[in-house]
Amino acid sequence: MEILFYKDRFYIGDNPRTPQAAIRFRTVADDQIEVISTYTNPSLRGQGIARKLVEKVVDYARENKLKISSTCSYAQKVLAHDAYEDVYTQ
């Protein structure tokens, strides 16, 4: 499944407004984005898709020299791992 980008989200599906899976974020400072939600269609759950979406945001942040904060509990759990300490700020 291809992860696509549209404005304030990475998503999987044919339409960014009705995705099969998505992670949404917003800019909170010139050098920081905040993950606000993740969603995975029930038929796709348990396949690691939400984690892949978080990793896509991490890649985006690293490429753009951004920090990431999160109000999404799932993203917070993933981002708390040491592998993301260079971009995650609580």
C-alpha cells in the first residue's frame, strides 16, 4: 500500500478526505509539527499500518529538520522509543 501526502496528512486510499488509513498533523511552530490523530479502517488493523504512518511523519520531520509533538496517544506511544528521540519532543 502506498502512503500518499495531502496538505496536513499522510494517508492510504483513493481520496485523502475519506482514507483507509491516515495520520494528521499541524504546524505549531516554524520548526515543529504536532500529530493530532491516526486512523486505520477496521479491516486494515493489526497490519502495522498506523506505525508505518508514524514512521512516515518521522521521515518527513527529519527531511525538513522539524521536531514532532503529539496529542495522539498512539503516536505518543510509538514516538517515545529511543529511535525517535532526535525528532520527538514531549
